[in-house]
Amino acid sequence: MSDKIIAAVDIGSYKVATVVGVSSSESNELRIIGFHSSPSRGVKKGLIVDIDEITMAVEESVEKTERMAGHKINQVFISVGGPHISSINSHGVVAISNPQSEIIEDDVNRAIEAARAISISNTRQVIEVIPREYVVDGQAGIKNPIGMTGVRLEVDTHIITASLTNLKNLNRSLSELGLNNSGYIFAGLASAEAVLTETEKELGVVLVDIGGGKTDICLFVEGALSYSSSIPVGAKHITNDIAVGLRVSLQSAEKIKLHLSHHFSNKKEPGKKDAELNLISLHLPENVSSVTLKSLTDGIIAPRLEEIYKLVSDEIEKSGFSNSVPSGLVITGGGAMTVGMIEIGRRFMEMPIRIGVPAEITGLVDEILNPQFSTTVGLLLYGQKNIIPEVGWKNFNKILRDVSLGNSINKIKEFFKQFIP
Ligand SMILES: Nc1ncnc2c1ncn2[C@@H]1O[C@H](COP(=O)(O)OP(=O)(O)OP(=O)(O)O)[C@@H](O)[C@H]1O
Ligand SMILES: [Mg+2]
């Protein structure tokens, strides 16, 4: 089978990042051939607030990525996140069509369809339906029931929904640029795909992507996605606090925040907390030349990080799985690089915590192997798993088997729609 070019646009509140990769069908390898990230405009807390602004930002990002890759981008996976995201676990039950013989793909699809039949408001749209486990004649914990024998098939699914208005706005922006939408992917789920290990997912883990304007959460129990949500607080709030605390503009506060991270990551021994952080090299218009490390880290940043951790902890509590995540938290997104993230988190959450950096890609990866681009990389990795190679109807059975193995039925259906006249 031939290699396939896949592309994704991660529309964040802080940046718009486009990535193109070559997906090898034989080795499952993903080789990055183009990438560009530029400041986002027209998005707040994951919601589009100005279509023209975001369209221009996406256009610029896509064009620069195309130039780098030497390939035209025609269709893209798109990240969706923000507090309009909600999730529900739903159960579906069907009688097996021919109880004398094996369970076939059609039974599995009917079970998933039955689980999908939840009543949602007409202002929302289902963006993901993921089978968590199957139950055959009362026997639970089955990952793939095809080929088994039984009379009753049940499925537990995780369903993610999003605001229809926001999805329509995203689509409008893409269609203005002549880009086809390969599928919406929840940003938290994309990040999870890029940074979590299979062992963490099996043991139970919470992925926390702290972006500029929002924090996306995906909780995995026994390998299955079990809770998804998004909090309208992100690392821009830390910048705001620095601006207020030091009486500087937001631009200066952002520079100070990044300078502080740089200071801590560059020095093995960053110095005592009462030491001053020299700001002269930043040439701030406010003429602030230094600030004590302690006032920045303990006085301004720590309380906001504690607030973010409190909100994450509330979400874990809300999920009902707080006792099922021994692998703790994996923090990613640009906000994960905030000074004190790990120390404050370990103290506050009393759980194992690590920073998640995207993995499993090759090629032009220098810039992209950074927590800020976990969603961006994850869109390609998740998309790669859900993409169907160029096939005809002959391979219909294989595709349905892929569906039953955990791929999103939604995207597969979308794929088939294009063949229906
Ligand atoms: N080295 C760093 N140290 C501290 N903070 C950083 C660093 N690099 C980036 N950030 C912060 O990360 C945030 C942006 O993260 P990210 O790029 O993941 O956001 P986004 O995906 O655009 O937004 P969202 O997902 O919320 O819509 C900004 O607030 C930025 O200040
Ligand atoms: Mg993001």
C-alpha cells in the first residue's frame, strides 16, 4: 500500500499550528514533512469569536506549512475543545442476529448505534463515539467480540459532544479556505494519543492539556476513555496575574513568564528564591528591570496553579473515577512548562505527575517535540488510526472490523457518505 499524506490544523486560543505528515501504511510510522505555528486570533477559551480573524490565521498557517512541505493541503483534521465539550458514557444492547453463529461486524455496529441513541439538544453534535468494552451474554471486559458466539451483545461507549455553533463556525472557516474537514477531534483526546503510554492508560491516568485559554481533560480507566471535559481556564490566566501583580502590559507579562521558564530550564541551580530575576534584556516599555523570583513564583504563579489543580481535581471527582487513576496526571500543552507545575501539582494533588511530550513521530520534529504541540501531533496520530486507506467496497469488511476495534464509527460513516450519490 502506498504512503499517505495527512494534515491537521490545531486551532488554539494562543496559537494556530498546522502539521503535515506522511503516514506509512506498512510501518505505521508518521514522518513530519511540514509544520508551522503562529499566534491565534479570534479564538477565546476554545470558542471562535471572530470567523474572519481565525480564517486569516488558519490561511497563513496552512500556506506556510504547504511551502515547507512542498505539498498542497486539501483536507485537515481539526481540534475542538473548550467548555462547550461534554461527555457521557452510554450503554447499548442488541440481540445477536444469528445466535447459532459468530458475532459479526453488523452486530457490533448495531450495538454501537443503540448506545449512540442518546437524546441531546439540537444545539449540540456528537463528535466521537468510542467503544469502551463489550459484554457478551453477561461476560464483561471484552475488547473485540467479533467471532465470539452468544445471543446478547452489549457495548459501553464514551460519547463526546460539542457545540454545533462552534463546529459550524470552524467549518465555515475551512470552507472559505477551500479545505475539506477530515474530522473533528477533541483536543484532549488528540493530546492523549500523542503523550500517553498504553501502560498508563491500562492502569488509569488523567491527561491534562493546559493551553492558553482552556484546560482539556481526558481520563482513562482500564485502557478505555471514560471521561472528557474542558475547563475555561488556561495559562493566559497566569500571564494576566503577572500583568496585574507587576503592573505591566499583557505583552510584557507574557515575556516575563517565558523569561522565567527560560531562567529555570537553563540553570541547573536557578539560585535562591530571594534572588532577583534580571529583566533588562527584555527591554520592557514599563522600565521594570528586575523582580524577585519569590514574588513571581510563590506570590503570583503558585496560587493560580493551585486554582487550576483544584479545578482539575473537581473534574476527576465529578467523573466518579477518582480511585481508578493510579498513574496520576500527565500534564501537557504550553501551560505545562509553567515554573512550579510539577512541584505544586505533586503537593496539591498527592498523585504521580509527569509532563507529557509528544512522541512516536519522525522527520522534522525538532520544534514540534514540545508539550505545546501535543494536540497538534496527536491530531495526526489519531487521524492516522482513523484514516481508511484508499479502498473500494471490496474491503468493506476490513473497515468494519477496524470500527469494531475501537475506531470512531462517525468518521468511518463520513468516509462512506462520499460514495453515496
Ligand atoms: N516555556 C513556557 N513556559 C511557560 N509557559 C509557556 C511556555 N511556552 C508556552 N507557554 C504558555 O502556554 C500557553 C499556550 O499553550 P498552547 O500553545 O498549548 O495553547 P493553545 O493550544 O493555543 O490554546 P488552547 O488549547 O487553550 O485553545 C500560553 O499561555 C503560553 O504563555
Ligand atoms: Mg491547545
